[in-house]
Amino acid sequence: MDKMNSTVTTPQTEAIADVLARIRVELEDIAQRIDRNQAAIARSVGPAGVSDADYVCAMQDADLSAQRIAGIAGFVRALGEAAMPHWRVDTTEATGALTLAGLARSIGAPELAFAVGEADASGEVDLF
């Protein structure tokens, strides 16, 4: 069976608009996280950061990244709104490619989302 089928509804398929909506929400969340992190970093560095060209460039890059991600989220929203209700997709394989359990739960195939990455420790942080 094709991974994307415009008319056949099976237990493995779901409306593509639903998939796009989940992706949009995740992208909006990422953009908001970048904004929050930027604010926390700016508070931590304080006025000293303004004189550091690398800091200013990194903050501008983070701001641009947040704007680009929010823009892509808007694009995905428009695609979802334009999608025909009968357009369906099987996201099983794509969900299997997600390596973060939280991401699999938020955008992956609903019936598989909790099986992906369960071995990962929840809340694990890599300090660098």
C-alpha cells in the first residue's frame, strides 16, 4: 500500500490535516522555547553580552531561527487548512524514524507513539 493515499481509509491511515496540525504545534513550541531560552541567556549574561560580538551574533541567529521555525509552522498550518478531508497518510514508518520519545508522542502515529524511544530516560540532560 502507498504511504500516502487520497481515498483509502485503513486503521494505519489518518487525515493528513491532523498530522500537519501536530507538526505545526511542535514547530510553534520549538520557536517559543528558543525565545524563552534567549531571554534567559540575556538575563544571565546581562549588559556584558552586548559588547561581545559573538554573543550578539548568536542571539541574532537564535532570533532568526525562531522566526523561521514560526514561519514554517504557519506554512504547515496553511497546508493543513488546504488539505482535503479525504487525504490520508500512513505515518507508521515516519514515526519509527523519530528518536525522541516526546517527539514521537507529539507528532508520530498515535498508536505507535508510546513504543518509540521508551528506553530513553525521561528528563535526561546532556551537560556540555
